Amino acid sequence: MAEESEPIRVRAEHHGLFETNILHGRLTGAEPMTAALEAAIRRRMAEGPGLDRSNVGGWHSTTDMLDWAGAAAAKLAETAVNMAKRMSHFDGAEPLWSIRMWANVSPPGALNMSHAHPGVLWAAVYYVACGEADSGGELYLEDPRFPVPQMTYPGFRAVGADGAPQDVEHRIAPQRGDLILFPAWMRHGVRPYRGTGERISIAMNLYVREAD
């Protein structure tokens, strides 16, 4: 009887597995490139209306920005690909990289709906202008696992390796010159911007294919 009343003790290690890699880069020496990109975007926006994609209330350029934004766009693309290479491992030969990019200009009230980029390896966003500080407009990244436990028991959140309940999304309040890289399958969006002025960002899709 005494043995049956003894409490069971558990000694367990908490492992955080299968991490999702996000790289938040703060570029230095990039102001000339950023100024040139801003000028090119404003010229392009003055030429006509943009596209309707995930943007609500903002201007979305065509996705051929490498063709109309000059050397500054090429330099940004090279920087983004170099960042992605740091986060990537390939068995066998190094693949060939390619990139498409476009600009988003968000006035007060604008946002980007949650979305992902199918068929793309990495997504990246570069911040040219961030508008008024502490006024919304954060980039948010959604936990892709979140809907599954919510269907079982609403309000459930697993406790992470740090001992705290895991967030259902991660928000980033960027600054001019920030370059953020994340897996393109991850759903993401932009919270409504409530400040004055405009937010300007450049989104990028990074692709790979086998070398010939």
C-alpha cells in the first residue's frame, strides 16, 4: 500500500524542434541605395495605378521592379540572395537563384491581408520608409500550426521551451534599412497603418532551380 501511494515524479527535457528560421537584417551603408529605390518607386507610382493583390488601400507595383528600378534594385536583390544563401543548405550542386520584386506604398489606413507565396523558397521584404513610429503597420508572421490545436480546444497554446505560452503570431516593427527574410510558405501580412505620411516597402520572391 505504501508503494501505491508514492507520487510519480517525472524528469524530462523540453526540446524545441523544427525551428522556423527568420532573419532580421539591419543594413549599414545602405542609405544611397535606399534613397535611389524610394525615388524610383515614387516615379513609377506617378505613372499610373498599381495592382490589387494582398494590399488594401495601398499601391502595389508590377512585379518587374528589377527592370525599372535600376542598379539600386539589382544591389538589393543581390543582398537578399546572399542572406538567403546563409540560411540555406542544398545536397549536391549549388542551385541557380532568381528573384522577383515589387513595391508597396501604404498611406494611413492601408494594410496587407494574410497570405503566403506558393512555389517560392524564401520571401523577403526591405523597408524604404516606415512612416510615423508606434502607429501600426507591423509585419506579422503567423504560426502555421496554430489552427490545428485551436480546432480541438479554442484558447489552447502550447508552452514553449522558454516556459511561456507560444504566440500565435510574431510582429515586427521595422525601421528604414531593415531587410527581413522568412520562408515563403509562412502566412504573413501587415497590420493597418495609423500614422501620417507613407510606408514604403519592397517585397521579394526568391526562387531556386537546378543548375544546367
